[in-house]
Amino acid sequence: MVLTSKDMQIYGYDLLLGLIAAFYLFMAPYTKVEESFNIQAMHDILYHRHHIEKYDHLEFPGVVPRTFVGAILVSILASPFVLVASLLQLPKIYSLYAVRLALGCIILSTLRFFRIQIFATVVLRCDVLLLVLPLGLELLLSRSISLPKALISCLITALACIGLTILVDSFFWRKLSWPELEVFWFNSILNRSSEWGTHSFHWYFTSALPRSLLAGYPLFLLGILLDRRVWFHVFPVLSFVLLYSKLPHKELRFIISSLPMFNFSAAVAASRVYNNRRKSFWKYLYVAMIGGFMISLGCTFLTFMASYENYPSGHAIKALHKTGYLMENSNETWVHIDTFSAMNGVSRFCENYEPWRYSKEEGIPLGDLQRKNFTYLLSEQSQIVGFECLFSTKGFTRARLRVGFPPAVLVREPKVFVHGRAGNKEIFYKSWPGC
């Protein structure tokens, strides 16, 4: 298939974004602990399919289970033209796809907005309800949609989605389950989310949003001032962030659904500044905007490098598979993965076929590891009795400012150490880099 100039005009930006997303995916293919729930679900669905008894439900730690529905939908339906955040396998990212569609529907003032948002709330992330309420109220107060039609549409969609999520999740969990109701109960009714850490009320506005939007943050504020039509769409999303700010436990992913509308406001401002760039006052704003874009580009490159270096155990297990010695006198080569390594890049998709075998057993004292039949260890400990360190992989620690170019550099330190069983001559036939 050959793309014509007309195709490039229509799909050119989508193609560019898709290439950038693919670049990020290939350069940083590993996952963190937050994504382990859904990565494990995808692994079991792809490899075990309908054999539910083989599913590793123990891989899902925590009080509240995550839905399998989002994993299935993203695997089948998700557009490839999304950037770095959309590559993360999180329930919040699954709901972001639905929110993107819903925001387009609200601009067109259609009932489809309610149907999509109800689906996202009931099936994917219950806290999207905080976004549905202000946006839906805006549509009703502006008389873009009638109240009776909205109620009927919401009721029918909610009942259908509740039935869907209970049916699918109960099948996979082998018990009656509505995951997002359990999430709502844990976070809102029991108010236990603060057990995972707290931030101040203004954290989203003074830390999370500036880091996420970069140059788009001042442009988003400028867009509200330059075009009052933007305020109509942005105000409900701001209300959503304000409502979420009352929750002591804060994470960027909780409000990631608000970013598309903030970027919309920033785009309006950027367009206005560009169109008026030849006028006396506007030219200074134009220069400031270009400078902000350059700073954002530098920050994006820095965070990309940090992301690449942020999965030390993923790089470690890849290097082990490439160099590691498979035991000739044994049917199995066992690799033990400690908790730190399991949280920093290792997933089931990193595993090789037999005779490689893997253990993530927790709670084993370091002194007892030599009593097990492990051939190799992936550990955050540099020294372990009964094993010798073969090599280590470095990981991102922090960014350091300096005088010169580039003005910021990454500081990397050894994070994961790969050990081989001491006294096993077969292992040490290989040439290892050492620690």
C-alpha cells in the first residue's frame, strides 16, 4: 500500500505519533510493578486462554483486584497512535482511551459521551465518575442534551456494563466479583488509599501537571484567557482535578484523563500566538513559546533516557539469557528473582522456554538461598553466601545539573546483581564481566 499526498495530509500526524510510540515501545519494553497486574492477565490470556486453573492469581498482590476486561479490550481494540503514557498497561490508561473518545463526543454534544464514560467508570476505573459528573452537568445546564434522554441512556448503559464486568471478572476470578466496586469501597468508603502515601492539596497543580504538560502548562492557562469558549470545556476538567485533590493519596495516573483537554486549551493558545506572531506584543509571546518548546524537548529526551535506564532487572535477565550457561547435567536451570527485581523490569514475558525455570518465592532468608536448587539469582544484594556475583546492571538514580552542555545528566548506579552458584564449574566456563 502506497500513501498518497492526500493520505499523508489526513494521516500524517497519526503516522508520526505512531512511529514515536513504536520507538518508545522498542526502546523501553519492560514494565514496573504498577503494570504487573494487567501484564500478568495478558500473559495468562494469551498463553493459557480458557484454562483458568493455570492462571497465576497469586501474581496479583493487594487488596483490590484489577479487571481483566481492560486488558482484553486494549489488546484487541487500542489504537497504536498513542504516546508513552498509553504504552503503560494500567487500568487508568485503559480508561484514557475511552475518555479520549468521550471528550470528542462532548464537543459534539452527543449522548455517546454518557455511554462511553459510564463504560469507563463501571468497567475500567470507578474514579472516572468524578469526570463524568462535571462534564455531564455542563451538557445538561447548557441544554445540549435533555435530562430524560441522558438518564435513560445512563441507566441502560450502566446495567449492561455492570452485567458485563461481573460476568467476565467472575469467570476469571472464579468468584462473584465487580472489581471497580471493590476499588471504590477501598478508596472512598474505607478511605484507605492514604496508606500508600499522601501529598498536599496543591500537588497536582504545582507538581504533577507542570511535569506532564511542560510547555503546555502555561499555554493551557493562556488558552483559558484568550478564548472563552475553551473555558466551557476546561472548567469541568479542572473541577475533576480539584475533586481529586481532596484525596490525600495522589498519583499522576489518577488525573491522566484530564490531560487531553488541557492539551486542547494549550493548542488553542499556541495557534493564537502563532497567527499573531508578527504583531508587536505577540512576537515576545511567540519567542517565549518557542523557547518553552525547546525546553520541553530537552526534558522529554532526559525523561526518555531515565525511562530507558529505569528497568535494571529487565536488562539483567536479558543479558543472563544471552550469556548464561544452561546446565548440561540437569534438566532445569533455575533463576530466582527477588522482590526488587520483580518490581523493576521482570515480567512473565521476559521468561525463556525450558529448561529455564523461574522462582519469585518471597521471604527466603539470604543465608538459605544456597540450600535451594537455584542456578542463578537476580538480586538487589551485591553479596550472597554460596553464590558469586557474575555481573550487575545499572539503573537510573537521579538527574544532576551541571555547567556545560547538556545542562543535566543522569546518575546511574548498580541496581541489580546477577549471581551464580559458587563451586559450579559449568557456570564459570563463561567469561563474566564481574561486579
